[in-house]
Amino acid sequence: AEYSGSTTASVGDNSTLTGNTTVSATSTTAQTAEATGVSVGFIAGGAVLSEASSSATTTATLGNNVVATGSGLTVSASGTDTNNAKSTAGSGGVVSGVASKATTRNTSTTTASVGSGDASHALGADVVQVTATHRANFNGEVDSVNASLVGASGASAVHSVNATVAATVANNARINTNDFTL
């Protein structure tokens, strides 16, 4: 099972915002992979592999030279990826071997950003928040059963997470506020 995609929310350069404004990008993915295999014979063997992976980009952007006034301005990017993999393998025979492997992978980039400004292009809300969060949930289940006179079995679960999360304000940004969260 695999997901690859992006979610974007943005306000363009030279825009004017008034009131309570929220620029929010949210991405939630869930992938599940399940594999089962059985081999039987005088000489029996096999391997069962399952993999669940996600590659998500979530971006919330406020462009350059934006003017904002009002009670609040929020630029928020949030991502959650859930990857589950389960592999079950079994073999039986006089001579047999079996392996089971479950793999999960998460590669994600979650970014909230505010562009630059100048004296006449400033963010002047009472409360300004620029936040980015990401959560990677993963689980792997493996089971390998072997019934034989001579045999072997093995099982492994492998998990990989490579997440980049950033909340940024560009150089020369102008923010006039009583309450700022980055």
C-alpha cells in the first residue's frame, strides 16, 4: 500500500487580509498492507513480504508583501501519516524454510511559511501564529511458523521515518503584533 501526494494552502504575493484569517493545510493518510503465504511439500519454502509507505508534502504559505490587519492571523501546516504492515508465513514439510517481513516507510515534508515584507507591507494582527506539525504512526506485525524435520523460519519488522517539519518567517518580514507564536 502506498500514498504519494501533496496538500497546499496559500495566499499570494501582494495580498491584503483583514479580520481573523487562517491559512491552513492539513494532510491525513492511512495505508495498510497485509500478506499471508503458506507452502507445503516434501521440500517447502517461501517468503512473505508486506510494505506500507507514504510520501506526503503539506504546505501553508503566506506570500511576500502581504498586508494583514485584524484580530488574528494563523498560518498552519499539519500532517499525519499512518502506515501498518502485517506479514504471516507458514511452511511444512520434511525440509522447509520460511520468512516473513513487514516494512513501513514514511517520508514527509510539512512547512508553514511567511514571506518577506517592508514598512508598507506588514502583518499587523493582534495575534500571529505560524505553526507546523507532523505525526508519523507506524506498526508492523510479523509471524513465521515452520513445521518440519529439518527447517528454519525467520521474521522481521522494519520501520523508517524521514520527516522534515519547519515553521519559517522570511528575512525582512514585518510583523507587528502583541502575541507571536512560531
